[in-house]
Amino acid sequence: MSRQGKWEYLKAIHPRYRQASRAEKGRILDEFCQVTGYHRKAALRLLHGPPPARQRPLQPLRFG
């Protein structure tokens, strides 16, 4: 899955995760990890964070 695809999926699933019960959150998290390939802890950080912006954040410049 491309980086842009993962971002779009996060935008779609974030509101659903916020309103879900504890049991549903576990199922949503499992699905999110399976689809995106994210480690469970990384996925939790994204889903528990603020709602994703309309556009994917720009990548920082790398020098060297």
C-alpha cells in the first residue's frame, strides 16, 4: 500500500475508531494493522492522535 493510500485509509477510519466501543476498537486496530502493515503500537499512536489533516503532511527535507 502506498504512503498516500495509508493516509487516505487513516482519514477514513479515524472517526469510526473514535466513536467505537472498546471491543470494536480492538477489531478496527487489528484491521488497520493488517491493511497498512503498521506495527500495532504505531497504529495506536495514529488513531489516538488528533484527526488527520486534509492533506498528508510534507516529508521533512533530508540533507546528507
